[in-house]
Amino acid sequence: MRSAEMIELWRGDLPESQHCGHAVICDAHGVVEAWGQPAQVIFPRSSCKMIQALPLIESGAADAAGLTERQLALACASHSGAALHVAAVGDWLAGLGLAEPDLRCGTHMPRDAAENRRLTCSDTAPCQLHNNCSGKHAGFLTLNRHLKGGPDYVEPDHPVQQAAKSAFEEVTGEVSPGFGIDGCSAPNWACSVEGLARAMARFANPGPDRRGQAMRRLVDAMRSHPDMVAGEGRSCTDLMRAMGGAVAVKTGAEAVFVAILPEQGLGIALKITDGATRASEAAITALLSHLGVLDPAHPVARDLLGAPITNCRGRITGELRTAAGFPA
Amino acid sequence: MRSAEMIELWRGDLPESQHCGHAVICDAHGVVEAWGQPAQVIFPRSSCKMIQALPLIESGAADAAGLTERQLALACASHSGAALHVAAVGDWLAGLGLAEPDLRCGTHMPRDAAENRRLTCSDTAPCQLHNNCSGKHAGFLTLNRHLKGGPDYVEPDHPVQQAAKSAFEEVTGEVSPGFGIDGCSAPNWACSVEGLARAMARFANPGPDRRGQAMRRLVDAMRSHPDMVAGEGRSCTDLMRAMGGAVAVKTGAEAVFVAILPEQGLGIALKITDGATRASEAAITALLSHLGVLDPAHPVARDLLGAPITNCRGRITGELRTAAGFPA
């Protein structure tokens, strides 16, 4: 389907590369503004972690385990695997009487520079606690203990994943066309960009019911603990801090980005078709500025969109710009 | 301008991301086959290093300095900054009575894992010899000594860069619409995808004249020293080895890839519009297989296009495929 030109990389006086995508802004009633094809089916990847965390609270598992707001933020996170994240997930598992081997997320080197350097220079392999999804998986294990399910909680037909699928289809308002296996081995259900924006708008307009209360707790947890949702120098953490905690944002692999704006009652979802994170970060920056919740002159916003790009001698080589027709 | 769908990332049974681009195959007489817009203006980036190296040989500077074939390969390289590359460029400069401070490429951490780890774990900053373009710059310095130019050989109006520009416009058969400053601070002149493919076809069909001889020497140097052109595990090195040295290939930043096929008398140039290297590597693999010079079943070809993508638990999550209408 036809996508919209969103972000351009300029070098000198000429455009060098271009990123197209689909973006939708919804309020409680539906689509407010859109670019590209709202019906485009995408994999939300990690951008839907707050949806996957709904059963954790709605089932009563979170309160039964006495989870803190910080732990709820970690359940919605793609963290950097910094020492504080690793310790927090380790403590969480210990509190459940579980340990690292109970995770099913697998291992990868952490993004956090200090922890990455520590592991690299000490010839130490990363453990599953370092996985950027380990907080989400600690949430899955907390729900699983409550549901008394089997140990392989990432299998698509497992009660934990079926609960996540039901919540996903309910808040997106769509029957998912299927799932893919995510990097952390959990099933990732597909939906339209509009469906994902609709879900974010529901998080921005939570009702008084059980679901609304769960949504409010997760959004407040993300906004109150931006350091748990990603990490130092990461776009989610920096953008939430730059907006003073007024908005919750979450990135997903392959250039998905979502935002929840409670004060405006708006939800945003976007996907850059080529999967480039530099473009999804620039595009969400443009949309948050367009909606007046992010100052485009803020250092964080400038860094993600519009600031001069310099080379290894400090010379300016170009910049990322929004394409004509997409909010500057 | 309208680009062609070339590469798709599939997750499970659904397409997740898509890469479009422009590709042209030329022979000595002109365009043989094309996808997207042959007239699209692009920055060749490092894919045109063999063009920038023509004046080094044509001026007599290379022979005056007694450059080896290995050094000529390094002049066309985007090397990994491995110990052997750093030593080779250091020795080259010493042979000219010059040293690292004479370079103007700047510094960045090397791609080579062992050297990167050595610098990281010993708190050592990389030097300009580690810059992936240091071989090209050693070539610039060799030409500069011959031309008796000033020390700032990367300035666009410097004799070294003017010689590179002239060679570039002659072999592309176009007047460049302008330049951008490259990551290594040298000017990078723009041309059309067709112009870049035409230049590669000229390298594949070298005449008996001075230029033809220079082209033959550079192509032979690249094919004979694939380890100098990039490094272990890098696509240029792996692809040239996989084709038994029959074809010279070179990547460029922002997803440009070129190939020189002397036996077929063909030249290839492609640009993925979004700048994703995973897609330019997959697309050149598809085109080299399409032309019968690369076995699509070869481990290197499979690794760049079509092999199952696995996550950090070893589970298959998807694969890169060619889009309908682009050679499989």
C-alpha cells in the first residue's frame, strides 16, 4: 500500500536517503489525522508492551505479587540492560521465588555502554536478565504464577499469551491476522496502524472500569519511571523526560513508535516501512511537536530531528528533515 | 522519483518491512537492465573509491612511490580497521615520509571486533589509521606529494580533489550536480545511478590507454586482495571470495553497492532509497546471482539473502526475500 514520505536525510544541498511510512493519530472517537495507509498491517513489536501487560494487572496477579510502579514500568520496557535494570529484574524474579533460568527471552549483549564494556572486557557472557525484554518476561512469569500455567509461557497457545492476545484484539478493536515470533521468542500479534493508534487512544482515555484502571496505572508507571522504560541516552527515556512526564512513548523494533497523550486524549502510532529507527524517532518527534507537547527546539527534539549531523572530524555533513506534507 | 520494490523482511507469514531502490546494469554500450529510476541522483559514497583512485595511478604517483597491488586495494577500501589494515596504512605513510597526523580523515572506532575490543578494554582512543577510509587517504597523500599540493588535501578546490572530480565526471559521463562532505571529510560528488553503473561498466571493459590500464590495475588489486578491501565477515570481502575473485564489488554508506564484472563486461550500481545496508547487500546478492556469477546457494549468498533469521534463542523469526519483479 502507498506510504507517505516522512523523513529525509540531506547531505550538503542534496537529499541522500528517504524514509516513508504510515502514521495515525486517534482520539476516543477515532482517527483525527493520518499519513500513508491507516489500514496497513504491521507488527507492533515492543511498542505494544503496555498492551501485553494489561492481563498482569487485570488478573490481579500484579497486586497479588505486590508489584511496585517501577516494576510495572519495567514490564512495559525495552531496557538497555544497564546494571540497574539487571538488578531490578533479578530482584523481581527472586521475589517470585524464581530465577534467571525461568526466563524464556534468550540473551543478547546489552545496549548500556558501561555494562556492555564490563561484559566484553571480562569475557563474560550476557544472561537473560540483560535481554531488553526481561522486564516484560518477568511480568509474564508473574501472571503465569497467578494462572498456574506451565513453564513455557512464550508458546502462542499458553494461557499467558492467549490472555495477551485477547487484550491486544480488544484494545486494537481488530481480529489479528496472525503473529510472528519476536526477538524475545514471545508471539507478536499483527494489527493495522490505525488499530494500534486506537489502542493508544484508549490508554489516553481510560474508563473507570477494571481495564481503564489498569491502563492508567501502566501509563503513569511509564511516565514516572522513564529510566526503567529504556535507559540513558535512549529516545523513549529522553523524550518522556523532555515532555516532563506528560506523555508516555514507546518504540518498537523495525521502526514502530507509539505515544499516549492523556491530557489531550490522543494516541499515536507510526511505522516507517523500511524499519529504520533513526526515521521512526525523527517522525514521532515531528508528530509530538506538531501536537504541541514537545518543544521542537528542546535539545532532545533537535538531536532526533533537524540538528546538524557531523562527521568524525566534527564537520557538518547534513541533517534529517521532515518531507513535504509531513509536519515539520 | 518512483523507486522499485527490491527487498522485503518477512516475519512469520507476514511482510514486516520493505526496501525500495534503483539499480542499473550497464555494458560498454549502455543500459542492459534497470529497476527504479536510472536517472536518480545519488551520492556514491565509498562505492566510488576505485574512481577516486584513478588519478593516483594515471598521474604516475603510484609508480613513483612504488605502491604495491595490496596498497592499491587499500586505496579502494572501506576497511575494518583491523590490526593488519592499521599496520598497512601506517607503513604506507612511513614509506612516504609521512605519519598519522598528516591524514585528514578523522577517527572512529574500528568495526574489527578484536581491534575494537583491544581499544575499548585498554581505554585507548582510535587513531586516524583506524578510519575505514585511511587507505583512500593514504592514496590521496601519495598523489598530493606527487602534485606538490598543500596539506589540506580534502578541501574541494584542492588539486587532489579536483583530479578526483575530473576522473569521476569523465567515467560517469556526467557533469556532477554537486558534492556533499563525506564521513571522512573528502568531497563526495553526486551522479545518477546510471552514471555510476556506466562507470563500473568502463572498469569492466578497460581500454588499452592509460586510463584503461589504471582501471585494470585497480580492479585486479581489489579482486586479488579482498581482505584489504573490507575485512573478515564483511560483505565485500565475503562476496569477492565467494565468486573466486572473478568480480570486484564495493559497498558505500547509505546503501549503495557496485560491482565490476570483467568477464561479462558488465557494471552494476544500486542504491536502496532508505540507506539500509542489509537491503543493499541483499539486492547486490540477488543481481550477482541473476547474472550467474554468484551461486545463490553459496553460504555467503544465503547469509545475505534468504537464510532463516533467528532470534537470541535460535528460533527462526523470518527472512529477507526479494520483492516480486526483482530477481530472486
